[in-house]
Amino acid sequence: GLYSAANNTSREKLDANMDYLERALRFSVDEAALKNSIVRLHLMLDKEPQEYSLELGPDDHFVLPASKTDQIGSLSLEEQEKKKKELDAINRKFSRIKDFQEKNKLMEDGIKIVGIGSAQSEKMITDGDVALYVYPTGEKDNGIIILGNDEELAGVQINSFTHEYKRVYRKIDFTWSTNEEFEERRSALAKELYLDWQKTE
């Protein structure tokens, strides 16, 4: 079918954001090997607008926290405190790679990271801080980053061993009456993309 100009620009914007994420990941692989250190793509989903940065960590003796990334909301206050301390300790070991970006990359207007799938987590992550890791060996966490605007979702799939990034799209074709309803439907669609990815993972 023919795309209207409007559709075209929003698809282009989604693609441009995915291009940037892929570039960050490619850079990570080179940087991790060069510096013999862990690199992470650190995504801050609760910020307004959301932001992410590429960060260099300690050398490969650094042990990643074994705990699965639980949604913070499902933890008791005490567990949340403990988790926050653990996260802070990890965050202090990483610093933004200034060669790649002077400051954190902000998500553009109208585009949101709707969900993230990661080898570290059993569920789709929709809030909090998420990190996808790249190791000195060139291996990366398997993952999917799902972006959305108000017309479609786009997922970029990250494979541990290849430099191929597969993109998947899902049209958001329904009418909604409230923002809340829209967010719910968009999340449900993101979950479908996530579950598809999980099956192939």
C-alpha cells in the first residue's frame, strides 16, 4: 500500500533511533575488545524523556550481579532498598564513554522505549534502569529493544554473536479513546513482539 507522508516520517524517525542504537552496540563491541572491559548500554526508562548512555565498566574479572532483573514494583520496600544499593554500587563502576557521546542520548519527542527483553530477565522490562552488556570477547547479551510511536512499534533484536541486527515492526492499528487505553494496547503489542523474540532466542 501507499504510505502517506506522515507515516513515512514517523517510520523514518523510528528507524533513525534504531540506527543510533545499533551504532552504539557496534561501538560497544569494538570498545569492549579494545579496552578489554565490559561495556553496557544503559537505558533509563523512567526519565522524562527517557535516555540512555554507553558506558565503560571494569575489566572482565568484574562479575555481573546474578539476580534477575525484577520489576522494582514487585519487590518489598526492604528488597527495593537492597536492590537500589546493589545498583548504585554497580553504577559507580561504569562511566559514560565520552568518545561516543558527550552526554546521554535523549529519546525524541513522540518516541518511547516501550519494552526491553534481555537475557538477564525472564519478563519484558518496561520501567526502571536496564543494562545490556557487551563483553571483551565480543559477545553481547541477547536482547530486544522495542520502540514505539503512536502508529507502530519497532523492535531491534540483538544477537550475542553476530553483527546482524534484525528489525521487526508491528502496526498499531486500532482506535482508542483515552491515553491510558492506548498505552495498554501498545504495551500488549510490545509484549507480543517480546514473546516472539523469546521463542527464537
